[in-house]
Amino acid sequence: MLTKIYFCVTIHRMFRFNNDYNQGAHSAVLNGLVKSNDESFPGYGVDEVCDAAAKAILKYTGGVNAQVHFLVGGTQTNALVISMALRSIESVLCAKTGHIAVHETGAIEKTGHKVETLPDVDGKITAEQIDAACTGCENSCTPDHITRPRMVYISQPTELGTMYSKKELSEISKVCKKHNVYLYVDGARLAYSLGAVNNDVTIADLAQLTDVFYIGGTKCGALFGEAVVVVNDELKPHFRSYVKQSGGLLAKGWLLGLQFLELFTNDLYLKIGKTAVEQAIRIKNAFESRGIKMAVDSPTNQQFVKLSKAQAEYLSKDFYFEREEVFSNGDIMVRFCTGWSSAEEGVAALVKKIGEMPQ
């Protein structure tokens, strides 16, 4: 006689706050892709969908005459923009914590360009620092032996979740023009700075104050993709040729255009950024209500907090988050990151768990 044995397996639910690209894409983007799946398009982004997406984005740029190009990912975009804009003897200035300096495996250096880092405060550099760096090069006693800064790279928001104000960005733009240096803004998480309560920098401001910037899709509701907005006329000629040469010209280019067309219809890009930031601030408030001070005063979707080893282990039983740094006393700097897909259930569970966390 056979005896049936039944096993009851309970799957422990884990909520993910370690990044803002841990799910596929916003439903509007997916629905748009499905609807277009049986249609036929020209290749390499020369199609009506990419054209419509570019026009949708340009509605936000305040009438500035700009080109829009679609690429697949952020590192690819940074390497392409910087390498095509600079000669081999020219370098790019950025914060010490800048993404191109610490998180791109030397991608910029691989293109033959030096990344010169400046000390930052919570991820930000100042117009005064840029002015000093450029002036120092111009007054060098050995100008033939050093690289010349020809571009300033900043991100909005920064790697630490902070933001440049319009005043700060205007000052940096003015200094860049003074020294004939391009200003390039990495907007991989742009939706989350646009959605911050105290933000005063719009897409139109970026178009007015920079030479080139990009609007992130990969971390902001798209399956993949970044939209490069080229403002400076010097950088426009043959841009697509540089994209092709770098391996970035996607044959099925309409897949990129369609995603941005959906994101820039009915302000969806702005709305999902705002919602993600609201969730992040709830998490921030939960920590602060326990008397735990945030390591960085971030108004966007990335929240950095210093926890004891016991506190980190307690939260890690139910939540994924990034460990940024371990201190000599055993405390850990961690990052909680919300995104367009952060569900109410997960945020509520985390807030509750923080409230129950041991001191």
C-alpha cells in the first residue's frame, strides 16, 4: 500500500530595494510594444515612431533647437557622448563619486580620454572648482604635457541622490562657457529629480543650460533605453555615424522610440518619478522617526543610511538593499532605492519593519 506524503512549502516573500531597474517596464510601455508587434518598421531608428518620440520629448525642451537620439544603456551613452565630443588630448571633469569615475569599469578611459575627478560634497561639484581646474590648465607652465579639460560631466540626480539647483546649474553653465568647455548631464535617473518636491530644474532648463544631456529610460520605466538630447550645434553633425561606429545603432530602433513615446505621453515620465520619490521619502521619514540620521540628505529615490550590523541583518531578512561601505566599528552604510515599480505593499512592509527594528 502506497502512502502519499504531502509537503507544505512556505515561500518567504522578499522585497527588493537594491536598485531601480529590478522589474521589466511600465504597463503602458509593454502595452505599446504589444500593440506594435505586428507592424513593420524601417531599421536603425529611421521610422515614424522614433520621429514621434523625439517630437514628444522636444515639447519639454522649451523650444530649444535640439536633436534626439536613442541608445540602449547609460554606460554606452556616456562613452559615446564623451568620446565623440573630445579630441584625444582632452579630458572630462567630474565629481570623485561620479558614475563615469567609479561605476563604469574605465569605459571612458578605454576610449582614450582621461577622467579628472574633483572633490565633491554629497555628490556635487561647484562652478568655483571647475573654474579653478580650467584656469590651472590654461596657466600651466607645461601645457603640452597635460590634458586639457574640455567637458564637465555631472548627473542629475547625483550618485548620492542629491540634486543641482537651477542656480547651481546656471553657475556651472556660465563657467563652462567662459572656458569653452562642454557641459554634459547624465540623466539616468532624471525622472526622480524631476519628481522631487524641492526640484526647480526642468527639462527645458537642461536644454537651455547644457550642451548635451540624456533622459534615462532604463531606470525610469522602460525595458531599456536612453534618449540623448544634443543641443550644441558643434556636436550634432554625424552623431548617428558615431552611434553606429560604437555599436549603439539598434537595428530594431523603433523599440527604443516607442518606449519613450509612451513615457512622454500624458506626462507619464514625470508622474512615475514623483510616485517613486514619495515612496523613498516615506522610508527616509521612517528611519528619522527612529532617531537614525540619514548619511545624505537626499530628496530623490536613493536613501543612504548608516546602520549597525545587527540592524542591517534584521532588515536583510525581508528586504534586499545595497551595502555601500563597512566601517571599522562594524557599522554599515546601506542604500535603499525606490523606483517606478516600487509597490505599496513593499514600502509599507519596510516602514513597519523599520519601526520594529532594534536600536
